[in-house]
Amino acid sequence: MNNSHHNFQNWLLLVLLTIIWGTSYILIKKGLLAFTPLELAFLRISISFLASIPLLYTAIKVIPRHKYFTVLQVGIFGSGAPAFLFALSMTKTGSAINGILNSLSPLWTLIIGYYLFKVTISKQKVWGVIIGFAGALVLVLGKQGASFKVDLLYSLLPVIATFCYGMSTNITKQKLQNESPLYTTSMAMAMMGVPALTGLMFTNAPHKILGGQAWVSLGSVTILSIFGTLIAWMLFYRLVQRTDALFAASVTYLIPIVAMAWGFADNETLSAIQIAGFALIMIGVYYTARTPALVKAQQ
């Protein structure tokens, strides 16, 4: 298999992930019309779990038992913890701040890969991460009417969430490199889904759904869960396996571009600063992609 970053399939995966996760912002916005952020997080994981059940029987058979705990770690760091951390942060922190902090994912991926997994990193990749983050910062700051409400304590939650993303990405690359993304994702969702379903029963979400108050929002959350969580994580882990953790994590820089495009389609204006941010992001992703994959350093 050709794992070069210039392989067409790898770039296609990156583009698909960018579109899916970039579109997720609109679906989350519609979901929050009826549900609280915490209810949305419970629903998102629960629906993803229910959608993955048909794959679970095969997953249990094909994934080695000694890797179950690793899959659990990927589930907690990749989807479980971040869903609730971002949900709680949204109750006190503006969307722009969350968008900026979400772009810390590649930086955490780089730091965790280097210090915990002894991965060698080229200078070009370091510059790619720095330039990409600067572009994401400029892109979000340039949005007219963006909410920059800050609560110091709650603003730490997205930072922890992006640390979790960095852990999940590195664990997948180093410990699940040869396992099927289809089945590792379905098993991870099952491990997260049972607690999420239990927690969901202690919220008002079931009452809202049964009372017919939230069908539009439920439809949005369902699409978000199946495409933005289950399928997207399958594609993401596949991309991690085909390239490297840092290249895959650079999708975080591209997500705001799609969200910005949706806003433009909804009659939002585009500023020159945002266009400059877009250019910086593309330069950053280019630098991240132009060098060979990250490899484990010699012990």
C-alpha cells in the first residue's frame, strides 16, 4: 500500500473528513435548539453506538482480546470524553473560543507523539503545525459577530478535549495500526454507548423526544451521530493508519473553512482577514504533508 501523503486516496480521506466535520457545526446548532449540550453529547454517543451494533459481533471476533483495553482508551479519548468536555464548555464559553481551542489538536498530537511515544518529528512538520494554528486563529478572529465570551475554567475543557484527541490519534497509530478501523470504531462506540445510554435516561431528552418537541433536532443529531461521529471516526482512523498521526490531525485546521463556507452560503460575509487565515491554513497543511510520515524513534 502506498502510504505517501501525496497518494490521492489519502487526500480524498482528508477532504471527506473536512466536509463531514465542518458540516457538523450546523447539525450541532440545530440539535441545540431542543437539547442542552449535555443531552446532545449523550444522544450523539448513544445513537452512534446503536448504529454500530450490526458490526459489533464481527468486531468481537476479529479484534484480539489483549487489545480490548487499547480500544477502550481510543473510545474514551477519541469520542467519549471530548463530547462531554466540549458540551460543558459551550455552556459558558463562546463558539469562537471553542473553535480556536479545538485547533490545538495537531499541537497536542505532536507533543504526545514526541514525548510519550518517542516519535521523530521533522522541522517542516513543526512549522506546519505552527502556521496551521496561526491560520485557524486568524480565521476565527476574523469572523464578524463571533462570540468571544471567556470563562477561564470552562475554557480549559476544550484544551483537555484536544489533549484527548492527541492521545487517541497516537494510540491508534502506534497500537492499532494493523486493526480494522471499521471494527475498532464499532467496538469503541459500544464501550462508550452503554454508559451514554444509561446517562441519557437521567436527562429530559427522552421526555422531549416522546413529547414530540424535538423531532427536527433529533433528526439533526441522528445525522451528526452516524456521519459526524461513527463514519467520520472510521475514516479518520483509516487515514491515521495510511499516513501519520500529525497529517491526519491537520484536518482540525481545515474544519473551520467548511464551517465558514456554510456561513457564507447562509449570507454571512467573508472578510479579508478570514481569507488570509484560509491561506495560512493551506500553507500549514502543505508543510505537514510534504515530509515523510512520523516514525518511531530508535529506543
